[in-house]
Amino acid sequence: MHKVATALAVGGVAIVAGSLVGYKIATDKELRDYLVRNLQDAFNISKRKVTGMTEDVAMRTARMTRNPKINQDWVENQWEAIGY
């Protein structure tokens, strides 16, 4: 019974905390702008890293992270580089 009560308490705290974070993000424009700016910066940094990769590095990175998007981005970048 003690484990169930603890699980319910932890679950309740998680729900309340998630609700507060969601409310803060939904109502605070400055916070939203800050988060969007940071996400865009992270995306741009990632995009620059893909640009500098060789095919072998892109393949190994995609395989290691199990993220096929790395290969797709690399191939797109190669097509853009030759003008297609």
C-alpha cells in the first residue's frame, strides 16, 4: 500500500509540474522566443556540422545514432552544392 501511495504522490507531482511548465510556456512570450531561438541555434549548428561531414563520417554518425535524417541531410546538401 505504501508503494502505491508513493507512486500516486510522485505521479501527481509530475502532473502538476508539467502543467505549470506548460502554462508558463503558453503564457510567457519572452520564454517562448528564448526557447525557439535556442532550438534554431542548435539546428543551425547541427546543419553546419552535416555540411562539413564526409560521406563516411555521415554514414558512421547515422549508424551510431540510428538517425537516418543525418544521411538525408548530407545527400540534400550534396545536391544543393552541385546546383540541383
